[in-house]
Amino acid sequence: VSPSASDEPARLLDAARAGERRALARLLSVLERGGAEARAVAAACTGAPAPYVVGITGAPGAGKSTLTDRLIGHARGGWPAEGPEGAQAIDQLAVLAVDPSSPLSGGAILGDRVRMASHATDPSVYIRSLAARGHLGGLSLAVPDALRLLGAVGMPLVLVETVGVGQMEVEVASAADTTVVVLTPGWGDAMQAAKAGLLEVADLFVLNKADRLGVAEARRDLEAMVALSAPGSWHPPVLEAVALEDRGVDQLFEAVGRHRRHLVESGELAVRRRSRLAAQLRRILLAAVTQQVDAQVAGERFEHLVDAVLAGSLDPYGAVDQLLS
Amino acid sequence: VSPSASDEPARLLDAARAGERRALARLLSVLERGGAEARAVAAACTGAPAPYVVGITGAPGAGKSTLTDRLIGHARGGWPAEGPEGAQAIDQLAVLAVDPSSPLSGGAILGDRVRMASHATDPSVYIRSLAARGHLGGLSLAVPDALRLLGAVGMPLVLVETVGVGQMEVEVASAADTTVVVLTPGWGDAMQAAKAGLLEVADLFVLNKADRLGVAEARRDLEAMVALSAPGSWHPPVLEAVALEDRGVDQLFEAVGRHRRHLVESGELAVRRRSRLAAQLRRILLAAVTQQVDAQVAGERFEHLVDAVLAGSLDPYGAVDQLLS
């Protein structure tokens, strides 16, 4: 007998847990498409442990992909000894490259994956781009789904790299436990980050390409702007790096470890994850009711009500009341 | 006996129809706030004739307010003789200045109102800024409500000027019968307009400050980009003006009249207004169900479901299914 459709996600999940990368890739493709199949995958991941998620965002050209590539190497050495549970191995990890501006993830991401090629032969590193190919609710739903799946297959750490600095990029990157904002010493970069709302979501700043002119000015601008933001129990540090030469990336991973320890010890990790989950449930609810609204809008009754308002026998709100009743 | 609350909108509407500007201002304030009172005003406007709406948008500093001010003067002369009903008087008109970026409309708009002061003493011209002070659904609902009200008090023409070039500005401006996009000869202005999605919504382009260098280049860039857009039955013309000296504004109003005639004669005016109304009803529906979702999210049951997902006994979609059932 052939396995039923509902057995398929569980079977693929078992294979992915056993290390079959093609099974994991198929499951992620299902999540990208959304729909009933994606829900079945999400259900199969119920109760799985959450991975630690590091979001990496910043202006295009800041060198996020190179930095992510180098970060993989340092992360493979495990969490630093001063971590919440002492030194801790990271036996495998995943990188999700997310491009919200492209529903079909074009050349840029493919190029990024090639740039991360130094880990292409490492079986404990899984690199994959993610797009919202029809997932209702888009990447704001597909990314949390993918993170749950990666936790379910046993990944203790996921790096989420976003391309671009739009609202969606900020939303995706800030749905991480630690959000790293990558900037370059270029004039106005810090200001651009502020405009994009990156200052509010950053847990760590990295001035990449720090061998260029203007690092001191950029650091000064950035620290002044950070000081203006509301003070919290965590003060986002400004680090320097030259990712291309792997300089400063070990300190970056140490800083990620320090932030993780801060979140665990302060209890903020649990608070953040709870509010992120609540926001995700709200988005799923909104996507569901939006689908219901669009089904109504496509119906004949809706057309009749539009006609009634045009004919002057109803006002718009009265028409909607009739649809809702 | 004092009049009941439900009589109030009808009473104010009668007063506004009789020319009482303070009654009209109060009604518009009610619409800005939204809620049950705004619905009562909308209901009182049922069956009112729609005004002809001209949207004016474009980059900050392009001179939109001055152009709008001059346009008022030319519009007071009536629709041109080659219009759909021949020469036609415009006995009164309204200007709505809309700033979506500011929920409370700050200094910029106030400044604009002062700049339109050449018509401040003309009782047949009503100038007013509009903000969404709490209206659920924001300006995308408050503006159509205001336009219906202005039609109901007998305005045959409304100019809607937006400040800024964000997505909301484009949405508000393109909810007009004729959308005028104002640019200056400055380098890159046309490209910026393209990025903001203004090319798709423009019925007319105006190169304002056309006494500056670079008009020919700007016109060439713009016409090339317009030519690349999908061809329709109306080809958006590129006009030149120096609003400050009232040069070219008479031709602009003539072009608005030609576009109006085109819309009426082709039947497109009715098609556009129907699809705009349908979009408005959809937005009202979405605002209503979003309110329902947020009521659920604020409830105890929602918190319990978040806990259940965190405890690993439910997946997010399963939790939402329980909320929806």
C-alpha cells in the first residue's frame, strides 16, 4: 500500500532528522508554497525545540553574505564557555537567505549561496534561500514556519540573512533572538539605517569593511543615535570587522554569545519568544480572515451591494454591515 | 426637547448644504475620528452626487501647493466648452490637503494652507487639511468618506493634494478621477517618481518650475518611461508650468478637462468609480475583521493558545483553527 498524503510530512521529517538533506529541502519547499500541505508540515513539527536564531540585516553591499559565511566558521566552534550552559558544541547549523523583494528569489541570492561556498562541502552546514512562493501571509509566515522545521530536524542554530532594507526585511530580521545590523563606514549609512527602523531592532551593530576611511565617524554617529534610543537592560555594542579577511568575526560571534546569555539570564528570551509567537498567531488569524474577505469580495452578493451604493440606496458602511451579518 | 444624537449629522449636513462652513468643518472632523459618529455621517450622505476629484501628488518641494492654489483660480472659470456637457460653471470647489505621514497634520500642511491664502476670502472655495485621527483604516477610508460628504454638500469639484510620495500618498492620490503628478526638472526626479509607482497612476504629468535648466531632459526621460508603460486609450501628456508665475496652469486645467471628457465619453469614469468603490468596501470589510481579530488577540483564550503552542501541545495553525471555530 502507498503511504497516504498525511503520512508524507511525518515520513519526510523522519528522513530529514536522519540527515537526508533532500527531504529537508522538500519540506522547506512545501512551507514556501503554503496551504494545506504546509499546515501538515507545521503540525508534524509540534513540540519541537526552537533553534537559536540570529538575524543578519543591513544595507545592500554591506557585505552581509561574506560576514555570514565567516560567522558559520566561528559558530562551528560552539557557544563560548561563558555561555548560559558553559561551552556548548554546535554540531550543525542552517543559514536561511531571505529576499522579500523577490517572490521567486532571483540571481542575487543564488550568488550569495555561491559566495558561501566555503561551507558547501561541510555536511553539518545547511544553506538555503527562502522565498514566499504563494504562502498566504508571505515571508512573515513562511520564515517562522521554516525556523520551527529547522528546530524539528535538530538544528540548534539558524542564521537568517535578509537582502535589502525594506519594512519586510526589518520584520524578518527582527524575528530573531539576536539581530545583527551590518553597516559600512560609508557616509550616511547610519542615517539610512535609522530611517529604515534598524536602530530599534538591532541587538548588535557591525561596521564591516572597517579598513576603509570613516570608521571613527560612523561609530560616533551610530553610538550617538543608539544613545538617543530608549535605554534598556542591553546596550547594543558597535563592533568592527573586515569580513573578507575574517577579521573581527570571532569577536562578533562572542558578542552574539554574550547577548544570548543576557537574554537567557534576564528571562527576556522567553518573553521575546512569547510575544513573537503571539504576533505570528495574529498574522495567521489575519491571513485567514483576509482570505474570507476576498472570497466574499469575489461573490455575486458583493457585486449587488456595490451596485446598491452606486445607485444611492446604501452607504458603504451599511453595505459592509449587510455582508458581515 | 433636545435633538437626539442620530439627528445631529443630518442637521449639520443641512447647515453645511446651506453654506455654513463651520458645520462642514465639524462633519469633516467627525469623519477624521471615525467610529459610530462617522458612520452616521456617511449614512446621511447616502445617494449624494459624487464630486469630480482631481488628485495632485509628486515629490516634496515640487510646488504642489502653489500649483493647487493657481489651479483653484482657473477652475473657478468653469469646465472648458469642449467638456462633456459643454461649458459648465464650477460655482464652488474644495481642496483637501492630505498628509498620510502625520496622524495629526503638523506645520507643513498649515503652511500650505497659508500659501493658498489667495483664495482665503473667496466664500466659494473651501480649503481644509485632512488627517486620520484614529479612523480605523486610516486615510484610505477617511478620504473617500470626506469626498462623499463634499459631494453631499454640493461641491462639483474637489482637489486632493497629498504631501510626500509614500505608498499611502500614491494610494490616496490615485483614488481620484484625474491624477496629476507634479515633478521638477531636477535630475533623477522622473526616476524617483517611477520608483514610487507614480508612473502607473498618472493621468497627467506637470513639469513645474519649467524655467529651470533641464526641462528638455526631464521631459525626454519622462516620455521614455511613459512609453514603456502599458499602452491604454489615454496617453498621459507631459505639461510644463511655472506655478509661481501662473504660467501653464490654464493649460493644465484644460488638460484636466480633456481627461474628464475622455473618461466620460469612453465610459471609463463609471468603470473607475465602480472599482474604487469595490476597493473601498473591501477595505472597510478588512478593517472590520481586523478589529475582530484584535479583540480576540486581547482575550484570555488567545493567551491560553499561545501557552499551548509554547508548551508544545499545539502548532500555530492548529491554535488559530481553534480560535476561528
